[in-house]
Amino acid sequence: AVHALANLCDSHLHNMQVVAEEPHCLEALVAVALHDTHDGQRHAVRCLANLSELHRNRAPIVATPGSVDALLKGLRETDDGIRTTAAFALAKLTEREPGNAEAIAHHPGSLVDLAGCIAKGSKRARGNAAVCVCHLTEGRHEVAAMVVATEGAVRALADAATAPVEYPPIEDPIPAYHDVTSQAVADMEKAEWLVKMRDQGRQTEDVEAAEDARRSCAFAIASLGACKGPSLREIQRICRVRGVLTALTWVLKNQAADPDRLVDMNESAIADDDEEEG
């Protein structure tokens, strides 16, 4: 049943609404995500992620007892499909929902689990978790200070934001893409590389996911120091972490837009049900 619900809510706005409004359905999904088998958990987390795409569902999902615990449990899974999808759901639930952002930021263990996902997750999992951090810290100095105080959080963001992106060689390559591993690839060059790769029938998803994760983590770092408050001195110490200034400089050089454009928040950021688990 949970597999069916996850599929029925996939990119279908009407079904997202009626499933979330069905009495006791959210509670049942949370129970499966917390206590069922591995497959049951995977489908339940995917269903919650699909439901979170509809804005009106976000507050009811977070208000459902155990929902945040279920998604944080997903972040701790070794199955990166579950981890990526749980991070996607948390990013969506905190998007344009200040109440949800406050609740999740102050939920026990949430920042530790997000930091762990950024440190150990796949490119898509890291990107989704970093977008969630952006939403949690936006205009919230107290939460930014909490992130900075979370062991390993800034280091994980800095490492992911400065990780080199490997661009596979292409036939008749563009000169700029001979052995490129630089972070500062111009947007026009990247666009040309993507066009050539696609023309040759080559896969580009891995590179695009790496770019998205790096960009999202850089913006999360920027968000930490974006608002002043009583803990500013503590936040200023993040400049001592290797990679933080590199990430902020990268944002400036690329004149990146707002965080809503950092990751394409669509179903491609949710682990596909047919993907191999791992």
C-alpha cells in the first residue's frame, strides 16, 4: 500500500492533496517510515517527500507526531536512496515555511544529522541537505549559531563546497575542458560542455549533481553569516575553517542567484524507486 501511495503522489498535485487530507494517512506513513522494513521505510519516505512538494501539505506533515524523527532517521541510513529522499523532503518542508524551519532546527539531533548527510551522503544528498540548512538559517541568527556550534557542520559544508568537479573528456573537446578540475568554470563554458556531451549521448547527471551540491553548500556557508546577532563573534570563527573563504569567493565570482535556484528541486532530486539501492 505504501508503495502504491508513493507512486500515486508522484508529481500529481490532486493526489498529493487528497492523500495528505485522508484521515490518519500521515500518521500511518510516519509509522511505516519509523518502524517498518527497509523497503517499507524507503517507500514511506518517498511518499512523504512527494507530499512535501505541495506547499499546503508542509505544515501538516511537520505537525504529525514522529514525522521529523522519521526523516532524520532517513538521513542516517546507509542506503543513499533513502538518505537523498529524506534530505529532499526536509529541504521542501522548510521552504517558505518559517514555522517548520524553526521546529526542525530546534528538533533534537536535526543539525547533527544534516551535517552527517553533507559529510557522508552522495552529491544529491549533500545538495538537498545543504538547501535545508539554507532554509533553516535564513534570517535566523540563533539557528546559524547553532549550526556553527554543531561539530563537523562547517567543515562538511566547506569540504563539499570546494570539492573539485571532474568533467569527463569529450570528443573534439573544447580547449578549456582539457583536464579541467577547476571550480571556477564559467557558466557559458559549462553550458557548451553540457551541449556537446548531450549531443554525443553522454550522461551529464553526475557532473550537474556535483555542481548543484557545491553551489548549495557554498550558499549555506554564506547564509551562516548573513545576519548579525549576539553570537556574531562565534560565527566569525568559521573563516578559520579551510575552504570557507574559497567557497564565499566562488559565490562572488560566479554572481550566483538566490538559494531557490541552487538545486532543481524536482523529482530528480528524489531517489528513483527503480534505482539500485546502496
